[in-house]
Amino acid sequence: MNVVGERSGAAGQESAAEAVPEFYVALEFLGDGQCGRPGLPSAPLTEAVVRVTATGTALATITAPHPYSTFTGVTAAADNRTFVLAAQKPARLPLPVTALPATRLFLLRIDPASRTPDGRTRLTPLPIPEQPAQAVSGLALSPDATRLAATIGPFPEAAGLHMFTLATGAERVWDGPPVGPAFGPGAVHGCLSWAADGHTLALLSSGAPSPDRGVRLLDTTAPGSNLLASSRLVLPTPDGPVNLSGNYWRQVLISADGQVIIAVIQVETPHASGRMPGVTQKLVTFSASSGTLLRELNHLPVHGSYQHVPWASPSAQLLIVTGTHPGPTVGSFNLGHSAGTLSGGRFTPIPWSTRTFAAAW
């Protein structure tokens, strides 16, 4: 596949840095995928599957270790061999606020060259305390796999920004507005992302309407615990007719080179009668320095769930995108029937299971 705007290598050829990673870890539904209603699990039951990107071949399958029943989140480091998984204890709805299911974070290392499935993965608990009665609604592993950024809170819409050192479990917390958005388990993984420099973190500040809301870049090396003081607003959240529901940002992430913000936005068209707005979605890119709109990559209907960008090349010229096509309903979720690469306006499908809940490269 040709990469538009490729920065190195012969014309018509991908550089190694711009190529899609060889492997990914997918969280795939177990059972019928039903959840989120009274009497049903609070989150879908999943297992983690290591797959080959080019063929979809499953190399290993990991189930949530006892006493946990499901994986609700996954994030990857830049080496394509190190991942962090969030595992949740079983719980059924309705739940009191003080009894949200506890979540534990695990380190997953993969060795695709191992001749045996058991040797291809190693799952170990991180020295990070279990999060009781807290919703872990977003995860981002630093490129060098030394730190984990997470949005954690008693309600997803009130989640705060936490950062953990993987080796020791040391925790740092920033005070300030909620970090979101909050659209349910698995749906917000992608609202936190790291640049390759290992200290710039892109995030979305949410909460009540405010000039401070929007896409921000946080310098995680800056002293202090004030989120707004240590970060820069790149893209404010618009108010008014374009954002009647308050769900304008569906996903935001920064390219590894730190130059581009990639976003999935909800486009609302108000009805003259005052009825609920019509909704579509756009995949767009902005300049991370100026906030200027760079490109509109697509403008699509919403196929039950929104498209998602689980991976971008360092320059954001090559993306992996899911949910761009209508797909089957699995349990409580309407899924895109495929994933694919997007480059130069061309979408190329890759092998994909319709039972995939979330994935990380």
C-alpha cells in the first residue's frame, strides 16, 4: 500500500516505521455478548486473543484470571510485544454506586515466535492496587511501556487522570476537570494517547460547558498536580447547534510524531421542529500545534456504533480503522463487520472477527 506523504523510503513503499504492526491483542466476546441491562453482566464477557494482523490467525487465547471474569480494556506499547489489560470482577445490574465491580490491571507480554501457545503469552498482575468501586474507563500505555495513563472514577463521566509507574505501582493524580468522554466499557479506549517522546499525553477534558473543555496536550514531566496548568488546549469543544447532545468528541488521539490530532467527531444536524438532531460521524485530522483542520478523511452514517482508530502510523498517514461499515448485532453491541487500513483515501480490509469488542496494536 502506498502511503501518502511518506517521509522516508523509496516512492510507493512503506517505511518500517509507517508499516502496520504484525500483531494485535483483541478482546473478543464470550457467549452471546449480552450486558448492560438489569439482571445481566455490567460489562460484556470477553477473552483476550493474540492475532496476526495480516491473516487474522489466532496465536494464543487468554482468559481473565480468577476472581476476575472479563477483560474490559487493552492498550499497547510501541514494541508490539507489551500490553496492559484491565480485568473486572463479575457483577450484574443494577449495582449501587458503592458496589461497582473491582478492576485489576495486568501486564501481558507476547512472544509470537514461541512454538507452543503457552509460551506465546505471559500475563502477570501489575503492582498497582485493585480499583474497588471505580470505573477504569480509559487506558494508554507509554511507548516504552514504563508508565500507564488511566481515567478512573466512581462514574465514567467523572473520571480523573491517573498515572502509574509499572515497575513500582507508584501513582500520580492530576486535579481538574473530568477526563472523558464516557460512553461505556471499551468505548473510550482511545481518549488517551501518547506521543513518541514519552511525556506528551493527549486527552479530552470534559464536564460542564467551559472554555477549558476540549482536546488538551499534557506535559507529564511538568511539576504539580493541576491538569489545566500543566496542559495546553489545542481544540476547544464547540457549543451550540453542532453539539446539542454534548457528544461531539467520540475519539481523540495524537500521532506518535506529535504533529497531528486524529479525531472521530459526532456531527449533529438540528431539526427545525426541535426533535432530536440527525447524527453522522467524521474522521478528521488537525494540526497539534495550531488546531487547524488538516483533512476530512471520511463522513459516514453511524452504523449502530462509531468508527474507531486503534492505531496510527507515526505521521498519521496510515491508520487502522474499525466500525466504518454496518455489521451484525452481537449481544448488546452493533459491530462493524470489518477493520481495515486507511491511507490516501483508500480503505483496505484486514481479517477481523465480528466478535471483537476492543483491540490494541
